[in-house]
Amino acid sequence: MSSLKDVKEIATSTNRKYDLMFSVDSSEDFKAVNKAIKYMQDQGYNIGSMQREAPIACSKHAGYIAKWRNIDCSEWDLVEAVIVSNDMRNGPNVSVYKFE
């Protein structure tokens, strides 16, 4: 599953634009994704549960955010940003996209 494909699908389904907000590189186990999560938490976002290579949903307005596979299209309006990578464990690149 392509993470950017998921970002595009949400943007199309909710009629929103998206922009790259943050990107980090690291080849150490989980270091890149942990930096991205910390960055988003510092910005006031709540972070969804990690699920392999699926995007991680982020929202300032939802207290609990499910794993990606458990978020249905009726809840996508609550997703304000996503953390994406083709390999969350090893990186090397993790990006954060914000929806407008």
C-alpha cells in the first residue's frame, strides 16, 4: 500500500488540499517515525495508533484516534494530518502531510 496514495484518497474524498508539513530521515529503528510523532505532539496533535506501514492519523480535535484500518470514510474529516512512510520501522524517510 502506498502511503501517498492514502493521502491523495483522503484529500479527494473530503475535497481538501494537502501540503508537506515535515519530513525526517533516519535509518535507526523507529527513530524517524518517533521524531515525526514528537513533532506533531509538540504542535498539539493527538496521534493515532501505529499499524505497520499504514499512515498514522493525527487530529487536534479527536481525543482517540484508531488504527488506520479502523478509520472509515465518515471519520476522515477528523483526520487533520497523517504521518506516512513506506517503512515505519526502518525509515529512512517519514513525512507528515497536513490537510487544509
